[in-house]
Amino acid sequence: MKAMRMNTTSLNTKLAMFFVVLLGAAVFTSVALTNLAVLGLLLVAPFAWREFYKTGQSIEAGVKLFLGLVFVLCAWDVFTNVVAGHGVGAALKALLHDMRTLGFVVLLWAVFANPYVARVAFWTICTVILFFASVNLFLTIAGGVSQGQYFTTGFLRMSHMSHMYGQALVGLVFVLAQMWLVRSRLSWRVAVPVMLLLASLFLASERRTGWVLFVAGLGVWGLLNVKRLFVGKYKWWLLLAVFGVMGVVISSDVVHRRMSEAVVEFNQYLAMTPQERAAAMFGSVSIRMQFAATAWETFKQNNVWWGVGSIGFPQAYEAAAASLQVTPESWARYNWGNPHNEYLFMLTTKGVIGLTLYLAVFGQACRVAWRKADEVQRVGLVMFVFLFMLSITTNSMMIDMEEGHFTMAILLIFLAPHSLAILKSDDGQPS
């Protein structure tokens, strides 16, 4: 306990806390500040590693495998670009762009192994998510912001606040719900934030991904807590919560409109010929379906084991689109660097081996989390990983830096400390 108290007063720990607060605030607001926060944490990392070993801490076998898989995946990324004919320097530059958020998990592990630093990062992210979601909800209800829009777009010119309505907001709902299950006396202190987040999700957001993640996540979270939820008083609370959410969904015009649009686009795309699909991308659903078809074609046209490499992906992707007779007008609307499906991106750029390594990283993350004694930490990480893996069927974590840095932060917060102890003021001491 003495070592842990000393850690809270050391200069590198104070600096780490400052930078994790900056990271938590910036990851939803500013790419520039996010990069600055990560740079600060990287400068602190050598001192954190020295303190990590000085205090007699060690890395468990499961964690070593997880970090090793991350390292091998990064090395494989370099290999795929080199074997595709690009220089080592260019391959390392591409690694820094595409895979840095995963690589930083290895470098920053010792910083977040300090539970105080991890908790500060967690509560900062929670506060920022709740603040933005609540402000957007109240402005929407008051008529200051149109339903489905975001106040930051017009006032603060942040282009990626809407991303939080997916993995971040929904993930926080399940972590708070888990806290309530573990310590029911928290009552309104958890219930009020959860209600605000859900109301913001269904009444002030137009991100369909967030709604799908919540519905799917509710089933997974229920299975993870089946022994708690379906006995005694909790089963009635669960039914009440489900009916309450259904009532909010039924009353939301934006949910009806956006989901109807998705169904229409999906059916229209299926009814088209391949030539018509390539020429008529009329909505986000149809565009993503055409992106997926083009990415699969790119995979088939190149080496299936190590792919085409991330550097050559845009050219290979464009060639595959041309073979599918995508019209020049449609080309202008294509994002040649991001097929909006990370599984297909990994498969195309890094081949079957790369995709296998990528899946192994997150599978091992869940294995490490499941050995944690802290129930909130254990279930919270598994839920976040599930939400991440589901969301990247239509989005990306590695290419899109906002989601990538958030994923990095979540993996470090929930995995690095031996016990996150969110519900405690100190390790082993109830708050």
C-alpha cells in the first residue's frame, strides 16, 4: 500500500494523470489535442516502466501473449507493405498512420497499470460523454438543435462528436448498469446518468449504429449477468428497463425515419443488377454495401495470405472498383482509403494471416479481462470489445483516428491495472 500511495505523488504519475485527463476530454473534441495528449503519455512512459519494475510488478503470461500479438500484428503490417514492393521507411510510416493506436497499447501499458491513472482516465471519459450527450439532448428538446443533429457541428465545428453515440455512449451505459448490479445502493447516482444517455441515444442521435449496438449489446450483457438478472428483484427491474427503452424508441421520430431509410436502401440495393449497383450509390447503407463488394473483389484479385498492403490499398481498391464497372461519377464519392468495414480492410491489406492476428488480439483481450477479479472491469471490457467488433462491420477503428484512440484508451483502462476498482476509493478500500 505504501508503494501505491507514493505513486500518486510522484511527478510522472501526476503528469500521467494530467495527460489522461487531456486525452479523455480531447478524444471526442479535437484530433490535435488528442495527439498532444498521447505524445505527453509517451514521454511519461519510460519513467512509468521504470517505476513498474522498481515496485516489483510483473506482466502476467496472458498479458504477455496479448502484448505479443499486438507486436506481431504491427510487424506483419510492415511486412505486408515491404513484400508489396515498398521501402522499409515507407512501411514504418504507414505503420505509424494505420496501426499506431494498437502499438501505443504496448508502449503505454505501464502508465495505465497504475490504477489511479486508469481510474482518472475512466472517470474523465465518462464525464465528457455524459456532458456532451446531455447538452445535445437538452438542446434538441428545447429546439436549439434539430433532431438527429449535434450542437458541436454548428457551435464548435467538431466533426466527430457523433461517433460517441456508438461505442462510447452505449458502452458507458453497460458499464454503469454493471456498477448498479454490483452495488445496488448506488441507485439514482447510476440511474440518472443511464436515463440521460439512453434518452440522448434515441432522441438526439441519428446514428443507426448506436441503436443496433445497444439492442445487440443488451442481449450479450444479459447473458453475462444471467445469474444476477433473472433471480429475485432484478428480473423485474430488467423487464421495467426493457419496456422503458421500448417506450422511448416508439416515441422517437428520428429512429423511425432512419431505420426505414436503411430498410429501403438495403432492399433497393439487392434489387439492382451489379452494373446498377456500381452506378447508383444513393445512401449510406448502399454505399457501404458497394464498399464491401469492392473490398472483397480487391481481396480476390491479390494475394490472399498477406494481402496488398495498406500503402497500395487505394490503387488496388480503385482497380477493383473499375472491374466492377463503377462509373466515374461514383468514383468521386468513393473513399479510396476506407471501405468502412475493418474486417475486409484487414483481410485485403494484410491477408488471411493479418485478419487472424487482428481477431486474436481482441480475443486475447477478452481472455485477460475474464481473469480479472473486479466484476465491473471484467464485464465492462468484454462489452466494449463486443461493441467495437460489431461496429467495425460498418466503420473502422484503426483508420479512423477518433475511434482508434478511444479503443486504445479503453483497452488500457480496463486491461492494464490489476484491479481498476472503479467502485473503490483505494485498492481494497470501499468508498
